[in-house]
Amino acid sequence: MSAGDKRLKELRDKLDSELEFDLEEHAKELFDLRFKASAEGIANPSRISQLRREIARINTLLSERQLNVRGAQPRS
């Protein structure tokens, strides 16, 4: 099992409320990193890509649960 598969399994095990909280936190961090990158530069620019992918994964899981795709049920 690759690291990406493990991370996806961890996300699938979370409740919807936990995913929404993670989504907010990642969005805030992404905003801060983009601001810092444009103003002064950042030490780890690849973190922006990582955050964008993580946000996309969370949004995909939430959408799957909402639409009951792949047997994913909303979890409160």
C-alpha cells in the first residue's frame, strides 16, 4: 500500500464534520502560503501543490458521500 493509499484511507475513515474542519484549515494555510510566496518567498514551495491536492481529495470525498457514489454514505 502506497503512502497516498494510506492517506486516502485515513480520510475515508473521518466523519464529514472532521473533513470540513480539515478543509477549512487547509484553505487557510494555502491562503497564507500564497500570500507569503508572493510577498517574500517561502522555504517549501511544493507545499502549495500538496495543499491543493489535499483540498481536492477532501472535496471529492465529500461530494461522493453526498451523491452516494462508490457506496460512500454521509457520516455525521
